[in-house]
Amino acid sequence: MSYRLTWDSLAPAPYESAWSVFLKVLSANYMSMPELEELIQREPAQRRVPRNHLDSGWIDFDRYASLLGVASERLKEGFLDQLEITPINPTRQIRPGIRQCPRCCKLGYHCVLFDLSIIKECPWHRCKLTESCTHCSFLRTLNPFTQVIAWWSGERICPICGTSLDRFINAPRLNAIDETLKYTIIGYCKEVSVRPVPSSALVGVSSK
């Protein structure tokens, strides 16, 4: 009997970032990131070497897709290196930060293209993206069990930048993108994915 993780077949949304999908998988299955890593990794990580979760080189996509019951291509859309936009060195010690569109965040959506520093605002909502947060990108500490509860709203937030993560980890639907927005996202991301993008365009990576 094949083992499956709890997941909504309507998710992920088009070009939803790996970061966003990971958070939702952890929350839906009451898992930590190290536990998920063991299930989907190609081979065990070296000790004391932090894994870059925004790089896909360590993932067995067939296994990952089988566990969620979705096509592997939908999961690959969440990684820049799979889109051949900006390869991410898996041994790089600099962790790219996470930036949010406030309106996308309310839908529990984070686009993989938000990891590119050349994108300053959300292409479909025209909202300025938030400042980059490296703590948000560190999934080994930012998981459903370690977040701070905001006393003023009861929402679970990042303890560093204060971004509410409830829509990612505590929402009734894992994909709240409507059809109109869905096709807007697909059209834009497909257009960007065929353009050459400099290696310095990744958030958190210096151009020097």
C-alpha cells in the first residue's frame, strides 16, 4: 500500500513557490521540515551542512509528487532552477529571503518569481513587495510548531518580520486562487521564464 501525505489535489496554485508549498505540507501533516526532507530527498544530507530549500537538486520529485498525489510538473514550477531562470548553488551559505505581496499573502499564495530581486512589486496586484526576510526562508525553524501567536489578532506570525502566515498554514483551502487570477499568473510567469535573468537577481545574493 502506497503512503500518502494529507494534501488538497487543487494545490499547489500555478507557480506557487516551493517555500509556500513546503509550509502547507508541514502544517497539513503536523510535520517538521527534517521529517519531510527524509521522505522526499534523493539521498541523506551531509551533517552540519544547511540545506537550501529553494534549490531543487536534493528532491526526488517522483516521490514528492506521489506523496501529495499531484503531477511532479506542478511542484517543479515552484523552483527557479527548474524554470531555468536562476540556478541556485545548493552549498551557498547565503539564504535568499522571502518577500510577500500583501494581497497574495491574504490568499495564502507566494509566487516563485518573488524570489527575484528585479521584481519590486506584485505583477498582478501592483503592490510593493515586503522587505526580504531570511528567517521566513529558513524552514527548519519556521514551521507550524515554532511560530509566534500575535496577541492582538490570534494569528500565527513570523517572529522576526511579523508577517501573518495563517493563510499558508491554517487556511481551509490550500489553493484560494480564482480562475481569473490563475490565468493572469500563468501568462506572466511563462513570459518571464523565457527571458534571460542575471545570477545577481536572486533575493539575498550580492551582485559584487
